[in-house]
Amino acid sequence: MPDRRDDDLDSWLNQRIDPLAPPPGTFDLIKRRARRRKYRKLAITAASAAVIVAAAVTVPQVVNLQVSPSPGAQAAAGQSSAGSTSTGGGSAAASSAAAVPSASAPAAPVPANFRPTSVTFVGTNTGWVIGQAGTPGQCATQYCTSMARTDDAGKTWAGVPAPVTGAPDGATGVSQIRFLNLTDGWAFGPELFETGDAGQTWTQVDTNGLRVTDLETVGNRAFAVFASCTGSGADFAADCTSFTLYSATAGGGAWTPVGAATSGLTDGAASEAASLTLTSTRGFLLAPDGKLYAGPVDGSGAWQLVNAISSSCPVGTPQPDGQPSGALLGAVSAKELILGCTTSTAGGHKKLVFSSLNGGGSWIAMAVAPTAGTATSIAASPSVSVVLATDQGIDLLPAGDISWQPASLAAALPAGGFSYVGMTTDQQGVALPASPAAGTVWFTFDGGKSWRPSPVRG
């Protein structure tokens, strides 16, 4: 007799099949991949300007950045214990900047003579700056450390509470600010303070004598570089002999080392630096000896050595904000990185910019960097425009191009140029003058082509 299972199978095979809709985000993924293909085209085109010996990712080796610009490129040349928290600096309600603005109370005025040393943004409209403000001896406390906030991308500013501590002075004070969201933030450099209530109050973290030289946030976590340093005065990040990567969850989580590979990093000298950059899924740490480490940013595992960069791109001594002066690391995505190298030559300074499409495993030259100015900070927008801050202005490498162009400034170049640049979207970014006395934050809304200052005042 016929097998009924065969009849059921035939019936099922002859049924009408309706195709499934693509998973959510498929079309966005297609667009991102198309944009990455554009980036790869840029990298391949720029490869004619230089040749770099790449090392395999699976077996860490030294990457020799040997650059041989083509004649065309030369012509074109013409960014507790240390694992627990404790109450320290007290409530910021008494700091030199008064109450947090809210819907039920008028915004507090920005203290006079505000001198911003760091800026952070959550989204495109809301950002904070930290620095010294007011007149010494006449501030709300013995300290003049102050903060201001904007909720309209720099059109207006209001005073908000700051940690009750001074400017960097060896092992004490703060100079840098990072917020993860509208609630959780950290002030650091060299001390470490955290807030979980939008800055209404600040709590000091006991770092067991270590200084925090860098800190970045992503997801629900913060990552920070804790260093053993002896630098005095404003040079809080100078003379550091050991660096360890720590992490903590938002809301007062304990600060703990990320892993053995990123603990006790050194190059044997006492005047080097380290830097940290994060993407939505992966983080990167450039150690003082030029080794590059990477790992997950969700706390699911330790970071591991990816590769090493040769002495042709030394990390260099720390800048006033703790960032390296020689090698500037930035990230477009978990795979796409940029590296700016500034080296001293007999004729002054030489700048080179490299890109990696495999998470730092190998590098190629993007384009010959502009000859003028010493690089201080590097950033890339998701559309892969590269922006370079220098002591003589801001330079831009547009997506798909191999020639740098100077950005247009809507006001006079600040004394000393710019110390920091960062992109928050394809089109929007911020920059800080090298001299805090300028009292401004600069904004771009066209992908870095033009910049305008926003005075931090009420």
C-alpha cells in the first residue's frame, strides 16, 4: 500500500512558499557596506603614495611604516584600591558653577572667564565642557574648577556643578570630562570623579595613587588608563612608567583591570604616553611601546595584543591632556582605524597618516599629510572624512580624496592652533583651541570643511 509519508511530503513540497522579509537593518547594512567599499577605494588609491610592510594579525609582529611618496604625492604635500569607589570630593552643589538647569528652575549663569580644557557630547545637541573659570580667590570654593552645558549644539551655555577639586597639580585635580549618557559621567586627569545623577553630585574614585590619563565611554561602560606617574604641576601625565587598562560599568561599578595583557604596560622609559579609542563593539589601546591591543567593550573578555608599530611612528611624550604627541589613534569602526604619526626631522616636523582595514593588522598610507603644523589630534567621521587638528589650524581629507585641504575658520586662528578635534556624526564635530584662554569651543556642521567658535559664556 502507498506510504502516507510520501503523500504528505509531496503535498508539502507543492505548497505555495512566500519569501520572508529581510531582517531589520538589512538595508542600513547594505548602505554601510557600500560606504566601506568607498573607503577601501580611497585606501587602494592612496597606496600608490607609500608602501608599508604589513604583519599578520594572528602572529603579532612589528609593522615597519616605510614610506616612499610618489612624485605626485610629494607635489600634493608641496586625534579604593583602583577596583572600588569611595566618597571623596563631596557634593558639587558648592562648586564654582551653581545648580543644574532644569525645567523648573532657570539655568545657572556660566562663571566668568571660563577656560575650557575638555569637551564631551552625547548626541548632536547636548555637551559639556570643564575647565577653570572665575577669579582665583573669589570662586564659590577654594577651587575654580567649573563646568558648563549646552543643549543646542553651542548656541547657548549654562553653568552646571563641577567636582570640588582644582586644576591638575601633580597627582591632584581634574582637566578632562566624558559623559556616557545624560546621567552618567566622569571627570578625570589626574584624579577620577564620577556622577550618576547628571552632575548634581560628584563622587571621587580612589585610584590607589594612580593617575587617570585617558578615559572613554561606550554602551554601559567606561574604560580608563590608570598610570603610575611622577610628573608635577600641570604635567600630570608626565614621567609615567606603567599603564594599566581598567573598566567599570555605569552607575558606580567597581573599577577593575581588563586583563593581564593590558596591565603594567611600559616601554622602559619614564616619559611616554598611551591612548584609548572605542567603537560600538570593539576598543583599541595604543601602549607606550607602540603595541596595539584590542578587545570587546561589553566586558565579556580581556583584550589581547593585535600588532606592533615600529619606531618609525613612536608614541611620543604626553601632551597637556595626556594624549600622545607622536602617534594619534582613531577609529571609524571595529575594523577601520586611522593613525597619525608626527616625527621630528631636521627641517621641523613630518606628518604621516595611515589607515587599517583589518583592525590594526596592517597599515597603508592614506595620503601625504599637509606639511604645515604639528599634529595634535585626529578624528574620522563615519563617512570616512579624516580631520586633523594642528598647532596651525585644522586640515581635512575628504572621503574618496587623496589630497588634504585646510578647513575654513569663521574667526581668527586661536593662539597655538587646536589641541583636540572629534566628530560626532558624518557632518558634526567639535574642536578645542590649544590655549584654554580662548574661552571657546569650535563647531563644524559640514563634515569638517568649515568651523565656527562658540564662546562659553551665559
